[in-house]
Amino acid sequence: MTDHRRQFVRQPGPFDGAWNGPAGSNPCLITNLSPTGCFLNSVTTPEPGSPFTVTVVFGETRFTVPAELVYQDAMQGFGARFPASDQSRALAYAMGAGLPSETLFGHSNGPASA
């Protein structure tokens, strides 16, 4: 059976970026970038449940979006989800998603069912 968990095409990267939490800025490389999340190759990770932002340089533009920790990989970094915000919508638009925000962000635990 095919895994349809991912609704949007991911850009493999790597992209220059950083994640910013209570302790400050942490430079990283960003991979698997989609309109709704990414993977951050970082030696540090945010504390579960703590607020942070992800800054990514996509094309000629720097986007800073609120993020939530999805999972941690102790050897490589962590996965982040981008909740609905003006910043995440702007990133989605730049990535060519061009979809209504309820299509992009009408879910809390994964894509809305078809």
C-alpha cells in the first residue's frame, strides 16, 4: 500500500537556515522542505513543547516561520511542522503551492483526508 501521508512535494535542499528558540539562534542546514514543515540538520534541538521559529533562505528570500517539534533524531537533527501563520502561507506561496490556506493548514495532525 502506498504511503499518502505527505500531501506536498518536498524540496530536498539543502537550504541555509537557522532555528531560534529561548536560548538564541542555532545555524543549521534545512532539508525536505515543504509548505508545512522540514527537517533541520542540527547538533542542537529545541526542548519538546518549547516555542521556536525556523528561518530558511528559499530562492532570494529569507522566511522566518513559527514551528513545532515533530520528532528528534539524536544523530542528525529534528523534524518541524509549520502551523498556520502569515509567514508559513508566504513560504507556501513562494514554493508554488498556491493553494487555499484551509487546504494547506486545515489539519492538526496530518493532511486532511481526500
